[in-house]
Amino acid sequence: MRTADFDYLLPEELIAQHPAPDRDGSRLMALPRDPAAPPRHHRFPDLPDLVPAGALLVLNDTRVIPARLHGHKPTGGRIELLLLSPAPAAGEDAWLCLYSAAKPLKPGVRILLDRDPAAEAEVVARTEEGRVTCRFHVAGGFAAALDRLGEVPLPPYIRRPAGEEPDDRERYQTVYARAPGAVAAPTAGLHFTTPLLDRLRAGGVTTATVTLHVGPGTFAPVRADDLAGHRMHAEAFEVPAATAAAVHAAAAGGRPVVAVGTTVVRALESAADDDGTVRPGAGATALFITPGYRFKVVRGLVTNFHLPRSTLLMLVSALCGRERLLAAYAEAVAQRYRFYSYGDAMLVLP
């Protein structure tokens, strides 16, 4: 298939720049099981009435870290760092980072961090694709200081400074976030509140979690004209034994597995054998799901509205059909839905 097959027109004003006033206050478009049925329009608090009783709802409990840091060279040149992952081989408090600077960074460069004049980063290695390994020198340790040194790594299409919205640190985080490590939120989960999860469980829906640390590759464009030429960035994930058992029990009982977000889809499908048996444990996935993929585990999906030509749009197309999804997106545009991370939601019914 061609990348251009997944394009659509989106007015810029529909790209949400702020979260809804209430966490569960977004709209929800539901795609029925019948492919010939039109989309239905709801509010997100309607979700317990739409997800089948007995379904297993799987959530991604990764936690977004304040991964964006600003600083400058001793000579004054501005530098922005985005933390990707710890790099223990380079020493304590070393991280692999993306960076933005006027000139390429070389080993030995010192970066003075804006939020603490006594804190600095030292470039100790340079890799491909604009990445460097930095060792941080902070009194009391870098991990303990990260909350005050870093800021929320809002996506590039949110064109305002992080922190302009006072509660970005709370709202760009799910209420069930547990395991620190993501540099982008699993945005389908941003709509859930604790009372809403309680209502789902009271209605017979069971819940389980996986952990997939969302990386910056989630925003990487597909540059190849042919989808066969695109390679995904790998992301670390873990499936607990309890979740693998819950998936097995759901399958045995004929109950659907509904993923909250494309990250959950990729984690479960990567951990599954061809017969649908999900193996517990940790791993990394570079799974690229496109139309024609045979789903082994996931039957339904809660998701947001995704960028044109994106791997996320392709994944959702694989679940419900490309033409059907693009028609639903055209309907969402006509109905003035809000798009992307802080936008409205979609439910692909199992």
C-alpha cells in the first residue's frame, strides 16, 4: 500500500491545543460492528454503555517523565535536550538524548541547565540521527532532580510552551500511570477518570495493564512512498503474568479484548503467539501494523484521532478498514471533533 492512501484534510483549528475542561469531557465517536452502519456520536462518559459487558479492557500504565530540558553552552548557544532512555554503560546519570542546537554537539561539550545554574550535562558520545549520550552532573543525583529540571514533552503539533496550561503535568498523564519512562503520553488513556473506570468494572468489564514506554518515534513521519519501506522505532514493553492470564481467560470465555490505545495493541500483538497465546515478560517491539494484518488478540480499540499518513492511522485502519476509517475521519471533521493528543476519542467496537 502507498503512504498517500492514508492522507486526509484537516483544518488546523481542529488540532486541540489544550485538554478539555474535564478529563472525561471529550466527545466519543463509536464505529459499530456492522461495517455498513454509520458512526455514532457520544460523550466519553457513555463508554460503559458501549463496551460489551465481560470485555477485557487493557490499559498502558506507562508514566510520562519531564523529559524536555533547556540549557546553553558556556559560550551562550541555546540547546534543547529530549531524554530518550538511560544509558548506564556510559556511567551513572547518563542518558541517550535527542537534541536541538545551532551546531552538531560533540563529545566534551558542556550544557548548563536553565533551571539550576549548578546543574549541567556533559556530552560523552555522539550517535546517528541527531542523538547524543549525556552524563548529568546534579547535586543529589539527576533522577531526584528531574521533576524540577525538566518539563512536559508536549507533542510538536501543540504550538504553545509546555506549562502554559497550569495542569499540563497532570493532564498529559493518565490517572493510572505507574511506570516512569515514556516521553509521550498514551493519549487514548487521557480521557479516563477513576470514577469512569469504576463504572466500567461495575458493569462487568474487567481491566488489566501492560507497560509500553512511548518514544518519540510515535511522531516520526512515514517518509517512504511504499509502506514496505518504512521501519518502526523499537519501544520497550512489558506484559505482566496477570495480564497474560486475563487475556487467556477472556479468549476462553469468548469475551473480547479491547485495547486502550495503539500502544496496547502493539504490546499485546507483539507478545502473542500465532494462536493468540500472550506470553508474559519484557521485550521491545518494532511491529508495524497495516491493513491486511491478522490480529491475534485485540478485537476492539479506544483511540484518539491521528495524524494523516501516520503509523497510528494505519494501525487503526488495519482493525476497521481504511475506507471506513477515512470516511469516519471526514465525518469527524464535518462535526468539528478535536484531533490528536488533547482531542476527542474514537471507539472501534469489537
